[in-house]
Amino acid sequence: MSVRLIVPGERLGARRGEVVVCIAVSGGLEPFARSLRSVLRHTSDRVPVVLHGAGGAPLPGDAIERLAGAGGGADRVHVLSEGGIDAAGAASAPADVVLLAEGCEVAAGWLERLRAAALSDGAVATVSALPATALALPVALGGGPGLDRAAELVAAVASVLPPRLDAPLQGCVHVSRSAIELVGPGLGAAFADRCAEAGLAHLLAGDVLVAAPDAGVRAAALTGSVARAAGAARRALAPLSVTIDARILAGPLNGTRVHALELIAAVARTGAARVTAIVPPALDERTSELLATLDGLTLSSPATAGASGRADVVHLPHQVPSPADLVVLAGLGERLVVTQQDLIGYHSPSHFSSAEGWIGYRDLTRRALAAADGVVFFSEHARNEALSDGLVEPGRTHVVPIGVDHALVGAPAPEPPPGSDAIPDGAEVILCLGTDFGHKNRPFALRVVAALRRRGWDGRLVLAGPHVGLGSSRDAELALLAREPGLAEVVVDLGEVSDAGREWLMVRAALALCPTVREGFGLVPHEAAARDLACMWAPGTALVELLPDEVAGIVPWDPEQTAQAALALLRDPVGRSATVAAVRAAGERLRWEQTGRRLLEVYGDVCDRPPTPAAVIEREAGLMSGGVSEDAMRLVGPGGLLPPDLERPLLALLSRPRLARPFASALRAGYRASQRRS
């Protein structure tokens, strides 16, 4: 290889429409040599290369020639005796230039793709390549064949339309000669601003991947279309990264927490994604043990989540509980998937202590579903309700039934729950599981049992489920018990029971009654069938798409006919077996393995689609923009814990330094003490 020395003011002889590659050298010859070798290997012999000092220092031409290795044509490599980037740009005139940072390595086809983006529009000033550091991969990309293959894969998935940048990225940048001539020489930091003022554009060539170790571009700092381009490139090189917000796992296992655990396991077991679960700092022992059995699952705390960059997708497997949760979710994933289990609270003001609270919840639901790139429903019934209310567009909705085979959690050993001694030995038991929310329709179960008693049935109805403070049917139940003679004597209300107690009750019962009117899914009949327990439910309710109507049993909403059907079922073991078999057959298509695979399809779909305008606005200017912290949002945001009548007194107090300092010190000391005790 022949190296030609040039002096400031001297021209290379390049022509308009051609391109010159300018490589900076700061003193360390080995990083520069890697850049030069990769350019010579992957660029046409007709493309000149200029080596210039990053700080204008003279370069040792003989050392450069020795390190560059064999290859290249005569006079292809030019060494600028002194001067930096501006001198190199002047020497290359009137050709376009590519500015390559020291240590930046390129791959096959890099310049052709970079030039294609630069020539896509006459108003393009610069086109930046995509630095590998923007991908947040667990392993760094190296040069040579590994980089070539990675660049090929990235080019195959890149968007046809290059996204716009506010300013060029570092590492590898194509600069149009027409832009230099329009805004004037000087390729420093101010050049980008002058171009923008002149109406010129800066683009990102998402199909050009370069290894630029010092590019200063990190995935955590990327936003908008640049983040999407980096995400597409990352998914071409590594499995999809998924973060599941499982902070709800605080406390002992219950139905919602079991669902979260099984969902995490289902996605992790596909082996097709890098899965991280955000869990509360203190997990109970059983939950920790169950999560530890999942290979490849990474656990993270809320404090450290997102520190190394956002995942491709963050999934909240339940409704958004507060505005502060949108703040948290924004930092966890490039795309947001929310599970909307049902819209019962959205339509039920009785679940809230005030009209303002209900309106706030409805506003939050609308805002969360607008911000989500994908919304998952357990059933068509739940999705259709959201569509009819205009809460989400059909293209962003996905029906993903949950599994009924709890493969991770399994069934605990049965244990009699507290209060079960009120059930006489040998008594025939009808079991009604679920909270006393009004839509669970527990008063109907009482009316059915009253009708059974009139037919001579002397068993017991066991009610098992938490008592809620708002939206409860408790008053209606008490009124029925008082009105029906002797009914209270055969009803055992156990309240909330543990999983082990629930297991004992299903083994002990002769029949389960599920009179619910509305459900997002409805697990009780499937749980009962798994224990050989027949269950009655109402046809035509939310369970219609998950269970066969022909064996539903309940005649809606006629307690007399339902009592007659229940009595017949209690006396017919063949009929009970047939009901159990029908429910089990319906459950064959409701497996967590299928749920996991389907969710992976949903995640891929939301990554491939452009974000909705509402999602972009929410992330850039709304609750998800990061302008207010999670704690601040929980304190003063919509539905915040700080009462409005305390906001101004607190502001007045904190505005006076002599009062604020001792008050704040006492508050901090009290908090630290409470943390130590906990």
C-alpha cells in the first residue's frame, strides 16, 4: 500500500458526487489501524481515505503504512501532515465526506447503504450509522466476520425510511458537500445546528451497523424513532427482550399473583425471549422458590429496573392501578403491553368511595389503553366491551386466554380453613368461591339454597372469598339471611381462605356454584373440574366462550329451576362426571404453554408496528415522559395520597427555610427508623 502525504490547502483531486473517507487519529495507532483495515477491506479501491489528527497533530506516515497492512491501490491513503477534521474536509472538496472516529470498524456494504440514505433526499445534510453500543446487547460486537454477519442481519430488518435525528451521532457520519457549501465550513458541533437552521435534515441509517466503542451512544439514552431503529437491530441479533412488571407479587399467593407467576413462567419457557421480571424487594419464600426454578429468568428490583436500558417490550399483566405506574413502565420498555382483565370497575361506580375516584379511574383506564402499544384481553367478551366503549382500536387488541393448568404453582396440600368446623361431618356441601363483589352474584346462591331447603335439602352452602369494602353484596346477603327462615343456619361464610384452604373446600364439596354475571375470564369451573368437582354456571354470561353452555346448569336467574337442576345433579354421579368431563375438554385449549407462545406473538407484533400518536404523546409529554418521579406521582398526581387541602400548607411550610429544615430532618429520621424496623 502506498501512503501519500498532503499538506493543508492541498486537494486530493476528488470530484463532485464522489466520497472521501476521513479517519481521525488521536495518537493510539492500534485503534486507528483497526478502523483503517476495516475500511480498506470493505470499501472500493476508488474511494480515497484521508488520515487526520483528531487534534491537528502531525501523523507519522511510516508507522501508519506499517500498521495498515497489505492491500489497497496506489495513492489511495492520504496522510494530512497537520490539521484536523476541517482540513480533511477541505482537502476532500468537492466530494462528500464520511467522518470515521478512531476505532470505529465498518462491515461489508456499509458505504453503499450510507450513500443510499444520503441521496434519498436533496435536503439531507448528514447520515449517521448505527453504533453497536446503541443495541444494549449482553455481549459486545467485535470486528471481522462477526461484525459482517451482524451488519447483514441488521440491514435485512431495517426500515426503508431512515428516521430523523436532532444531530448526527458519533462514530460514522456521512456529510453532504452541498450542506457544507450551504451553511459554510467547520464540521464541529455547531455544524449540525447550522444545518437545522437552514432546513437540512440529519438521518440515521438503521441498516448500517458499525462497531464504534467510543461512540457515546447508549440504548438507555435513545428515544423515538432512533430507539425503534436500535430495537429492530437488536431483535435481529438477539432474542426479544421482555420485562414483565410483577411488583404485584408482594404478599402471599392469591389468584392474581398466581396468574402473574404462571405468565412469567409461560413466557420464559418458550426460550424465545430474554425475560426479566420486576419483583418487589421482599418476596415470600414460596414465590422466591418458584421463580428460582425458571431457567434463563432474570429478576430485578424496582430500584434497579431499566438501569441498563429499556427492554423491547414491557408487559403489565393486569390493569394499570395508578398514574404512577405509567411513570414506572415508561422506563422499562420501548413498547408497552397492558392486560385489561375486565372493565367491571370502569362501569361500576359502587367500587369507589366517591364519584371523583370513579371518574379518575375511568380517566386512567382511557389514558393507559391509549398509551399501550398492545392491549391483551383474556376473552373476546372483554375485548368487545372495550371496543364498544371506544377505549382502544381493534388493531391494537389481542385476545390471549390464560391457562387453567397451573404448571408452575401447582396445587397445595389441602388444609381445613379457619371456621370449617362449622360444617357438620357428613353434610353435603355446595361451594361458592369468590369475593362478595356485586357482579359475583352471591345473593343468587343464597336464593338457590333457600329453594333447595324447601325441597328438603339439608346440606350446607359455604361462601369462601374476601369481603370487599366497596361494591359489596354484603347488605343484600344479610337481608336475605334475615328474611328467609332457617337460611342463616345452613350458610357458612368463611371469608378469605388460603390456597390450601381453598383446595380442602373443593375436595370436601359435592357441588360448586358459580353464579357470576360478569368475568374477564372465569377460572372457578376449571379449578373445580381439576378436582373432579362438578360446577354450575349460567349460560350466556362472560363464560360462554370458555365453557359449553349445554352443561352450564344455572337457569338465569331463576332460583327455583336452578335449585331443581342442582338437586338432580347432586343425585346423579353420572351427570356430575359428564359435567366435569365437558369442562376438562374445554380446558384442553387453555394451556399456559399456548399462552406463552401467543404472548410472544403479541410482543413481536407491537414491536413491528409503528407507535400510535397517543402513545408517542404520552411518552414525550404525558405521565410517561419522566418529568415527575413515581413517588411524586403517587403523592400529588391524579388520585394522589396527599389531600388537596394539605398541598398549600405544606408548600408554605417548605418555602420557609427556618421551618423547612427541621421539619424535613424529622421526616427523614422517622422514615429511616420505620425502614429499620420493617
